Amino acid sequence: MYKEPIFLEPVFQERIWGGQKLHTEFGYTIPYEKTGEAWVISAHPHGPSVIKNGLLTGKTLADAWQEHGELFNKSASNNEEYPLLVKILDANTDLSVQVHPDDTFAREVEGVPYGKTECWYVLSAEEGAELVLGHHAKSREELERMLSNQEWETFLRRKNVKAGDFVYVPSGTIHAIGKGIVILETQQSSDITYRVYDYDRTDSSGQKRELHLDRSIEVTTVPHQDVKTEQDESKVGGLTTKTLTKSDYFTVYHWQLNGEAAMILDQDFLQVSVTEGKGTITIDEKVFSMEKGSHFILPHGVGEYKLSGEAEFIVSHV
């Protein structure tokens, strides 16, 4: 049994709206002037993470899922592909307004296993930062008219956010992350995006990016439905756990560690991202260091482990 954390290298993605905060806030060596995304726990073919410790060093997370399914208790799940994807996004300017399909539409129309429900934990936000979450159309006919007439100011619903806020974004939700916001996103392992509006921006070749209005109209939930997540807190030793959401696709927690905590892994596997501070994790008397910007998976069968340090985490599982 693989009784140690599986540490992963981020995969960086260039984006028209990206910036430099993945370097300045996390210390990553980033490859692009406009680095918008770090795919920090990913088995998706558009950016699979590479394992950097243990017997599987150099393998991708996708390799591990296919060749060593016991690490994730794969045989007990209905997932043919690794189900989750974790990213950090730096919105140096506004992201396009977009929407994602559900699983059924993704399978039947796009031929991929997962649609995209996601959630965001706001790591930092400039004063007055806002995002798009939802729309004001009352019917699909009104949705089509407002999109056709580009009535963006009356169509889009906007929401101010600050560091520490949590936002749940089901498939079918019109949304966009706004300028000056850095988030950690936990989502289904999907890269299907239907772009509704892109502020008439042009890329490096002077071309406007493609919009997908027909598909967007098909998959958007009308009228918009707000989703409230029930959150609770618990404490074990020096670890305070705040449950951010429990959904059909993932459960996400915020962990605040001040000191030590003896833990037991009782999930198929656990995804862990260190968002502040540093510390150690001990398994079978073997000690592993972690710090802000570290990302790892605790594989199935780890059993007991101990956390020590002063740190914050976003943690998730299926």
C-alpha cells in the first residue's frame, strides 16, 4: 500500500485574462506573462499533474488512476476517469461570461464523461472586486432576446466578494470571475466551456474569441436558481474544519491548523491544497513537509496520520 502523500506539480495555463499572482502570491515559477491558471490536482488530458515523490515519481495522476486504481479505491466507484480537478485562477482582468453543461449534455453532445459543476474559495480579492453569478431572464425566450440584443447590464447578476468567501456554481449557471480575484476552484474533471460574452476583446492575432450562444442557450438554467450551501464547523485537536459544501459531485472543506491534530482517513482519497502557512504530515512515523502552494492526495488505505504546524488548507473528496 502507498502510505504517503502523493505530491503533485502544477500545470500552468496561459490565459488572455491572466497575470503574475501565481508567482507573486505562491512563489511558482510561471511560464507566461499572462499565466491565468495552475491546474494543481489534475488528471485531465489538457493538463495532467505529474507526481513528484515516491514510487510513482514522474507518472501523471492520470497514469496512477489507470494503473494503480487501488490508491483511490477505484473499484468501489462508478468513475471511469479521475473525477475531480483543482485549480488556482488569477483573474488579472475579467474572465469571459460563460456557462457549463451537466453530465447528460456532456456525454450526449460532447462525448466526454463529465459536465462541469464547480465551486470557488476566494483566496484574495482587491477592494470592490465582483464576479458574475446568474442572470435576470425569466424565460428562455427572454434569455434569447437579451443575449441577441447584448443587454449585458440588465441581463447579468453581479456579486461583490472578499477573501474567504465561498461560491457554489452548478452546471447551467451563467458566471464569470472578475478582475482582481484569485480563487481556488474545485470542480468536476471537465474542460467544456460555452462562452456567452467576452467584452469584445481580441487575442494576440487581433481576433475576437469564439462565442457559443446556441449551446449556452441550451444549457443555461432559466430562471437562475441561487444555491445556498449549509456550512458547519468541527474541531479535532488543533484543526478546525469548516464544511463549505456537500454535493453529489464533491465535498469541500476549509481547514485551519494551529498546532497538531491526529486524523484518520475515512474517504476513498483526499485532495489537499495548502493555501497559507506551512507544516508537516506524518504517516507511519515518516514526516513530510508542506507549505503554501503544496498540493497532494492522501491515497486510500493511509489510515492514521498527524498534521502539525500553522497552516490553512482547502480539502476535497468525492
